[in-house]
Amino acid sequence: VGRTLCTTCEEFEDIDVETLNADVDWRAFYTMTDIDHQGQCPSCVAHSVISAVEAIKRLETGILEKLSVQELLDHVEMGDTEGAYKYIMERGVSLQKDYPLSQGTNAVKTFIAGYKYIHTVAGIAEKMLKSAVYRQPVVVVIIVGDEFENYKAGDGIFQTESDLHSGGGLHSVLVIGFGKLHGKKYWIIRNSYGTEWGYEGYGLILRDFGPFYGMCNIAEEPSYPLWEVEEDNDGLTSVDSDTVSEAAAVSGRVFSSSVVVPGFSKDADIFCYI
């Protein structure tokens, strides 16, 4: 079975990128740097983790800077998501413009306090992922094949059955939001295939699919970096859920449609960046 779109290609080709609304789209808070192209290098984990750290740094400090994917590639085994987080925790990551020149003691480094994996449960995994994405962009590992790699603007919401059952490969992307279009729910993802892929480097994947972990297993292994560490009762590091408030929303800790984004009028539709 090949790719199935949630509505006709013609409808999606006519979509104005400024009118596609999302319930959550972290691009509205200017958390995304320019899209990268990993080329033939299997570096998707480094790209997605770096993008997640860039986003949380922006949300917590107001600073958006391009961090060095190459530094992770030079020091962390490819495909090792946990290793990437640990490296940034322990050694920090340089700005892209500085690395590999910034290896001295005066190097400017970005650190995270920790990271967390969401132990999702089949059947409610996508709801758990949605709750996390409401807080910040989330790294996921999906199963993909040629159809996904060839996804382009006009294809709409990506939906397939073939990738999961025909030897598809694992690929890491960043989930940056979710929404609904023509009655179909979708995730918004940031990819590392360059701006020719999807909608200028971003894509839509069908949301709330099936009884297990969602389309392409998107909700099976989510994770995200922590800027500050709190202790759960079970001793695991996590974000303190008791701090969720309007003040937190304004600072970027929780997505809120009531937040006034610089450059937009209060009544403007700010979730329209696909």
C-alpha cells in the first residue's frame, strides 16, 4: 500500500502556507534556526537533538543561536540520542560559527541540565507525546522509507502503511507542533533533508493513528532536553508540572494561544508557518 493523503493533492497544492493553522506550532516563538541538509551522512539524531536544544535555549533565555551539529558528529556515535544529550550536559556544545575553532578555554558553550525519555504506553502514546509537545519541541525516532524521503509540498498530511512493513529505516526528527486540517489531525515535524523536502524542510504526519504508537511509530520513543532539573517522586529528572502557569506560558515553558508574539498583532493568527 502506498502513500495515502488525507485529502486530494490538488487541495494541498492550493494551500497558502500562511493560512494553515496549528493548535501548537513552536515556530511562532522563533525557536527554529535554518533548516539543515544532512545529505548522505546518517546524522539525523545530531540534527534533531541540536534543534531541540536550540529551541529550549530560546524559550528559556530568549536567545536563538545556531549550535554545532558537527561537534556532536565528532564526539558522539551516530544514532546515539542519549549520548548526544549526555555530551551536551557534560561538555556543552559550541556555536556553529565557532566550531571547530572554539576548542580553547574561552569557548562559548551551551549546556543542558538533563534530558528525559517519555515512557509511552501503546494506545495512549500519542496523547502522551501531545502533552510533551505542548511544553516544548520533542525529539522522536520514526520508521520511514522512500515515500517519506520523497515527501514534498503539496503532498499534505503524510500517511502510509508500507513503511512500517517493508523494511523501513529509523530516522530522527523534531516534533514542533500539532493541528487539524480538513478534519484530519497532524503532527508538525522539522526534518534535516534540506528546504526542498516537504514544506521548506517541515512536514505533516498523520496524528492519532491506530492503536499503538502512531503513524511511523512517531510516539514510541520521544525525548527532550531539560534546561532545569526537577526530581520526580521516583527520582527521575523531569519538568516540574506544578509550575505550569500563565507566567510560564509567556516565558515559553508552555504553549499558549494567548501569548502575544513580537511582530504579530494580538488578534493575528500566529500558528501558520507550514
